[in-house]
Amino acid sequence: MNQDVVVTGVDVIAPNGAGLDAYWEATLKGVSAIRPIGRFDAEGYPVRLAAEIPEFDAEFTFPKKLTPQTDRLTRLALICAEGALSDAGVDPAELPEYAVGVAVSSSTGGLEFGQQQLQQLWGTGWESVSPYMSFAWYYAVNTGQISIRSGMRGPGGVVVSEQAGGLDSMAFARRRVRKGTQVMTTGGFDSLLCPYGISTVAAAPGVSGSADPDRAYLPFRADSTGFVPGEGGAVLVLEPRTVAEERGAETVYGVVAGHGAAFDPDVTGSGGDGLLRAARAALSDAGLTPDDVDVVFADASGSVPLDRAEAAAIERLFGARRVPVSAPKSLVGRLISGGSALDVVTALLSLRDGVVPAVPGTVRDLVDPRIDLVVGEPRTASLRCALVLARGHGGFASAMVLTAP
Amino acid sequence: MARRAVITGIGVVAPSGIGREPFWQLLTSGKTATRTITQFDASEHRCRVAAECDFDPLALGLTRQQARRTDRVSQLAMVAAGEALADSGLELDGELAERTGVAIGSAVGGTTTMEREYAVLSNGGKDWVVDPSFAPPHLYDYFLPSSIASEVALTTGALGPAAVISTGCTSGIDSVGYAAELVRDGSADVMITGATDAPISPITLTCFDVIKATSARNDDPATACRPFDRTRTGLILGEGSAVLVLEEYEHARRRGATIYAEVAGYASRCNAFHMTGLKADGKEMSEAIDLALGDARLDPTAIDYVNAHGSGTKQNDRHETAAVKLSLGDHAYRTPMSGIKASVGHSLGAIGSIEIAACALSMRHGVVVPTANLHEADPECDLDYVPNTARERELGAVLTVGSGFGGFQSAMVLKNLERSAS
């Protein structure tokens, strides 16, 4: 019998709020962070909007020594990981040597740092490239730096599957906990909000070219224009329920009850059943049925065929309009691996407070009639079980079931 | 009965040539495939040597569209996956396709194409605000390392869980470890797993040049990388891919598949010390070895061969020598331990899987492959590193280890089922 793995600490750095309380308050109020790109002059770019994280207090007190060797994304991930450990009341220094591990997904690495060093190489010459380039940009950088900074010497892992990566990393972390690691720090963090990064996603299908922040990312409508890229993510602390109880953990946010993943060969989007297979596998892993699910956090890609496919999958799983569906990423954009990790945190807060966040800027009549998308104002409800869905560009599908503690 | 993960297919694209056979020939010959870089003009760089693959994706069966939408890093894995799947004899259709997943390791993903396109969009590094109107339509696919797993799934027909594992230079052990866990816990019956990297590009060469991790022995490319040798001066980049078909043991047995070895034990540890530095005591690597042995339910004395990380840096050679001694005790002195990076280069995330493939082939053939270019042993490294000449030896269980930037330390134990059964 597999033991329960619970979430005992979380922290979030999202475009509409840095820190758990700030993010949750903004999300329930429907505060959107989608704005014209401000980080560089994007005049003439095919993507004009993004959800950027404004500078916030903790960045000003971040150790200066680490700045030259880190991309801003890594600094955000480090701040967030410390926040999550502190929220959990876990100090790795007080635990046995190898008791705490790290698995934080990243699909972008320190991309802005990478672009700066490419400019050094191509503009000036190889001798001018930073000695930190060998690790500051790559996909394992956040996991490695977090392990060093917090002294976590247990297992490390970086599972990458674009937007699905946050869920897949949590599943990896749960496996480690079940195999005996006392505490795992997990989640996802990404940013491609630099000129070259925006140029890569601009070339992909699905990104919105809209210049209207109120209209650019309204998923599940026939007139959806796509998604808006965002940045940031979330870090979660997982441990066995028995350990959490023994040490008197202050908060148990919920149980990571089930996970499933599948590949969908219909990569751009419509006909495959990958998401449905992933969701069924997650429910089966949790020992639950669709009837047990009280709320769904949708992948909500904003692309018309992908949204239709997701609505069809939700309808097949639950029946038409049988379960409330939430898409809080319409406020913060798609954060790649950070997005599905953030959705898990949002789901846990929903379970805690009995409230489903809304997509504020849309109207029910325009939404795919097969799903009960929560629009306008948040909806209160008694919630015991949430299903989080995620799809990564390239055919990745992943689903996670979370239950109230 | 606990589920077990066994290797039933192997595919390799390495600097020795395309396929398992040329790879095995190179390793057992004690020769090397390092040469002066041809993939770009490296004449101004500190290190001008690498282990390159002679690789033509179209000649190897990729379509023009596959070749256009992928970086070389995916192409190497697609070809290796094709060989592995054919070797296993599996047909991935119907329910089996849904029970087959993909886990491919890569440290740096599609950086070669990313750099090439960057140079265009930025007008040769002139513009910070690059011009997106010059972006090719598949730029986001080149950018995402996960595209590798996506392409391998598409080309093999796998429909189960898919992901890329990217823990720097231990990615190739960690991806196979991850895949073995999915097989063991029932998330999949078959995993197409392994790793790939194609890092021979100006930016990645520069990454290692600026910290002087690379060997600058440009006048003698064939002996540029000398693991465990007193005269070593650093690592040499390589490229390549190895893909394995990992299958649940009963599934393989029922269909009468030929089994190379069982992936019997795996563990990883972080040293939480430094992004590039290693502590000389090898403690965390040793911890990973101990755990992998425990996972495999083997005593350290059961290990017949150690495949070393052997990157060709003094720091690494001493670190892993210490780690292996800590874990194997006196048995370390009786156990051959060799590294293949002098021959095929350090292909970053790929090499861990290439080394697992080498271990599985060594078990199959009953041959220990040598460490090439080892003529004057470092007196601080006093184990049996199998210099230059292959040895016949029946192998019941082997250990492979890896070490990477970020502080990652990984270990895997393979068991020879034929020998342990007899």
C-alpha cells in the first residue's frame, strides 16, 4: 500500500502576485497581469503582450554575491524555494544528511542570461563570455542552485515536458518520497520573456498576437486568439503524511493523490485522447472516480482546437457541465512548467478555502457549452477533490489529483 | 512479485559510427574518435578538438520534414531509438503503445540550432532586441528540450508517459533510472529511454573553454583526453545518443525476448556544494553507489566492473576514485574500472546512457573495455583502470557512475540475468 504524500509548504512567484497571499488575493479578485511587454522595446513584434513579474521586495535583499552567476529566473526560484521550505517549517540543516531532495522543472533555463552570453560570444568574442555560462542558463540550474543554497543533498531531478513539467516533476518527487526520501522540494519555474525567448514562442502556433490585454487570453471560446506568455512558478514541499503528523507540521494543504501522463501524437491538437488517458490514469492512481472530482483546473491553452479537445475530454470524463472548471492562468499567462505547478497551488488553496477562481473577463454565453467554466466572480463550493490538467507543447499530457487533507 | 526492468534493445549513435557494432569495435580496440573539430570553424577557440559523429539524417531514414523541424540532438536520438526498437523485436501498436513511454536525457537540448538562429535574428550578435521576422517556423521546437522526447515518441509510436530528463551531465543515467522506476511501479510496461546531446557548437565549447575544463592539447587530437593519466589536461566534448528498450521482465520473458541485463539499482544525490566544483572525498557519489547497490540488493563485492565517469579532469578522477573506494572498500582494488570518454568524448547528458549501453554490451560479450590514452597513471589514482587493452571477463553485475554540474551524482547497477540465474 502506497502511503499518502502530502503538501506541507508552498510558495508562489506569479506575475499578479509574489508570495502566496498576494497571489491568492489577486487571483480571487481577478487581477490580470497581462500587459504590453515592458522589459524591452517590442515594437513590431508579433507578440505584444506578456505577463511579467514586476520587481518585488525580496529581490532587493537577495545576496549580491550570487547575482553575477544567476539569471533572474533562478533568483526567483531560489526565493520561492526558501519561502516554501519556511512555510513548511522545514530546515534541511536540522534533518539527516540526505533527507531532503529537489526536483524543480524548467523548460527555459536561464534564457535571458543565455542571450546575454550569446551576444558576448557573437558580438565580442569567446573570451568575453561569463565563466558562469556553463551552468547559469541550462535546464538543471534552478534545481542545482536550490540544492546548494538550502543544503539539500538528497535526490535531484529535472523532468521536462513543457507546460506538463510542473506536474511530472511533482510525480517524480512523490516517487522519491515513497521510496524513502523524507522531504522533496518540487515544482516548476520558467521565463522566456527576453527578446530571443519571445521570438521563439512567437514562431509557435497558439500564441496570441492580440494587442488588447482584456481579450488576448480568453480560453474556451470560438473567438479565442491564443495564449499570452507569462513567467514565474511555484515550489511545493512534499513529505509522507506520517512524517508531517509526527513533526507537527503546521499546515497540510492537501494530498497528492494521483498522477497520470500520456503522449498525444496529434501534436498541434485536436483528435488525440492523450489528455483523457492521463486524467483517467491519475484518477485510477488515486483510487477515485470522476464522481469524486469537485473542480477541474484546465490546461486552457487558448488555441481553439486544443481548447475544444480539452472540453471534449472533460465532457467525456464527467458528462456535460457536471463539474466546475477553472482557468486562473487567464490572469497570468502560460508559465510553461511554472504554470502547472502554480495550478496545483491554486487547486490546493481552492480546496482549503472552498472557492473556485473565475475567468473574470469572459461571458458564459461565449464559452464552450460542454464545460461549466467559472466566469465573472469566484464560486464558493464545498471542495474535497481537484483535478489539474496540463499539456506541454509537442504532445505531452499530464494530470494530477489532489484531495483535501 | 515485484516488477523488474530489463534491457531488451540497444541503439547507439556515437563518434565511432552509426549503430552498436562500430561503437563496440571502437571501445574494445582502445582507439579514440576524437579529432579536430569540423562542424564549425573552431580555429580561434582554446580547445579545437571534439568527438564528432559522421551523421546524415536523411541517409539514415529521417524524412526531410523531420530533419527540418528538429535539431541534431533529436535526430541522433531518433536514429538510436529506431535501432533499439528493431533490436528488441517489439511492435508498438494497440494497447502496448499506450503502455510504452519515453524518457530521454539531455543536458543542453537544441542549443546548436538555437545558436545558429540567434546569430541570424541578432544580426551576428549586434542587436539585443532581435528581429523575430527572421525566426524559422520551428524555432520553439528547437528551443524546447522536451521536443526530443516528443520526436522519439512520434517516431516509435509510443503513447505512454513521455518526458526529457535534464540534470546536466548525469541526465543519461537519471533518464534510464527514471524509466526503470516507471516500469517497476507499473506506470509503463515498456520505456524507450536513453539520452542524447549534440553540443559541438561555439557557445557550448566556449562554456567549457572559459573555465578551462577542456583539454587544449590541439596538436594531438587522438590523445587529447586522458582520464586517470598523470598528463591529463581536461575533457573533450563529444556528441551522440544511446537509446535502450527497457521492458518489464515478465513481459520480456513471455515473448522470449533476448535480455541484455536488468537495470537493478539506481540512485542520485546532490552534493549541495558548488555548481561546478567537487569535494575530494567523493562522499555523495559514494552515497549514491551505496543506495544503488541496496536497490539492487547486492553486496559491494558482487560488482565485477565499474564504468567510471572518467571525464579527464584531475578533480573528477580523484573524486570518483575516492567514491568507489568508499563504497567498495578493498574490493575496489580487485575490480576493473574503466572510462570511455577518451574514445567517444564527453557528450554531456548523452554519455551516461552511452556508458550504460557500453556496460550492457560488455556483459553480453564478457569483455571489459579499456580506458584509452592511459600510459602514465596518476599516483593519486591507484585502482585498476584497464589501460588501453580490453580484457575478457564474465560480468555478473556492473556499476556505472556519473557526476555533473549542479552537484548531481548518480549511480546505476546492472545485473546479468543469465549469469545470476546459472
